[in-house]
Amino acid sequence: MTKEQLRIIITGGGTGGHLFPGIAVAQEIKRRNPAARILFAGTGRAVDKEGLSRYGFEARTMHCGALKGGGIMGKLRTMLGLPMSLLEALRLLREFKPALVFGVGGYVTGPVIVAARLLGIPAAIHEQNSVPGLANRQLGRVARRVFLSIPGSEGYFRPRKCYFSGNPVRQEIIKAAALPPAEEPVLLILGGSQGAHRLNTLLPEAVGGILAELPAGFRVIHQTGREDESVSREAWKKLGVEAEVGAFFKDMARIYRPASLMVSRAGATTLAELTVLGKVAILIPFPFAADNHQEKNADYLVAAGAAMMFRERDLTPAVLGRAIVEILNNNESRHEMEKQVRKLARPEAAVAIVDECEKLMVS
């Protein structure tokens, strides 16, 4: 296959944490080979559609249910539908004829990776989290290469298949990291691509208790998810705090850049982005994440002195407010945390992954 004819399928999605690493890999492929044709085989969720819309990549919705969660009937429907999902994936691969299938996680990845194995097409998967999801644990047996982001996750896969690449971040994030930081005190609140109701209610309460102690020029950028956007906007308005509030921000590089401090869930892709950008964070892991993987993700940064973490069940507005004030009002401590967080950055992750994938395509 000539370079001009290169076709690759990237499969997965359902959350920004799965989708954005795939976009980062696709950007690196296109940087090397502008003629390459890349197809995203993912879910029909809004996050996939909105996340891909600004990049111009082709997309195909795959039909596959989740094996984890959804109750007994949901699992039964998924199991009964697996043969049809596999046939759909086989048909897609025969039509598109990819040289490689790259999985970024999520239940939709399963049939496409298995179909690649059956057709003899090289397949690789990427695991963003400290604890692999159910789909990737199983697919690690099928894929030729397993790319990892956080030390410790290699214990779930065959050692010979593992490659510690880090978690790839999009080109616009890497470019933003090279720009000088903004000077004004900005609190960035991220609940992940789906939003986080508890963070949305907790943060205005926390800030409301420390208004007199906040530095001059303090303002907020708050990603809320769809359900809490209007309520959160009104909460900041009542406090008299300047706030940019949005359900979902497409231009995350613009949103990240001015942040002096982040309060965030601990999804692996968000953590990868904040390390590349050198952002200090207070992490509040989603308590119901599968296998408690968000808390384990956060532990990796906390152990390096690169972030603070609070468990949601232990957190009060007063405790969170005090942590925000201590970080924003102590430049020396904050700059030291910024140094530590940058040491964990892997801005070259997409390059490393594509290097290895090129080897798979010619082996």
C-alpha cells in the first residue's frame, strides 16, 4: 500500500476522554501524510458528533451496547446484539479497507477490533486510565499493541504487547502550552465532557465563602454540562463573580490558557492536557467511575506533588474554598506545583504512537 492510499480507522468514543486522544493521533497521521483517509467508527452520542465536527474527519456510527452497567436486561440485549455488531464491523472494514485499526476505548471499540483480527488487519488499542476498562482488558488479547498512559496499567496486559506512550493530546493544546501564561487569577472548573452536577453546585458555594480573600481580578471559567448551564450562570451572577459559563467548550486551548488553577474531575485525558499545559489542579475524582479509576489517576499526580485531591464524599464548600485561596494566594507554592506537573507531561505521545503504528503496518 502506497503512502497516498493510506486508510486508517480509529474506533471508540462516547466521552471526550476516549475521543480526544483519537483525534490527537489522527492529527499526527495527517501531519505526516495529508492524503491519508481517516474514519472514526464511534457512537452516535453528542460528544462524538460535536467533538469531531470542527476537525473534518469522516465518521460512522456503530451499533453496540455496553456490557457494564445497564442492568441484566441491558446486558442481555447487548449480548444478543453482538453478532450483528460484529457483522456491521466486518462490513465496514471490508468496504473501507484500512491498513490499521486503532481503538481508543469504549464499548463500541470491541466489534471493530475483533473484526480487524478476523480479517488480518493490524490493530492497536490505547488505554488512557490507570485501570483499564472492561473492553480494553478483553481487547488486549486481540490487539497487536497496547499503548499505555499511566504506570501500573501494564499489569492488566501481556508485557510484550505494552508500550508506554503517554496519553496523546491535540495539536492545539500543545501549541497553547508554548504561549506565555496569562497573569490574571482565573479559576477553571471542568466536570468532564458530560458535566458534573456536584462540582457545579459545590464551587459557587466554596467561592462564596472566600470572596474577601480572593486576589484582585479573579474570574471563573466554568464548563457545566447541559443540565446545569443556566443554574450555574445564575449562581455566579448572584455572587457578583465574573464568569464565562458554557455547557461544553469546543476550543479548549482558549479555555485552558488563562487558568491559574483548575478544579476538575480526574479523567485521564484532562490530566494529560493539564500536564502538557503545566496547570495546577484540585482534583475531585468521580466517585462512581469504573474500578475507581479516576481516584487512581489522580493519585499519580498527587504522588508527584503536582496536584491536590479531595474525595467528593469528604469535601465541604469550606474545605474546598480554603484550598482555592491557599493556592491562588501563594505564588511560590503554585509555581512549584507547576514545575512538578510539567515533569509528568508527554507532549510527544501522539508521535510515539504513530511511530509504532507505522511499524505494525509494515510488519
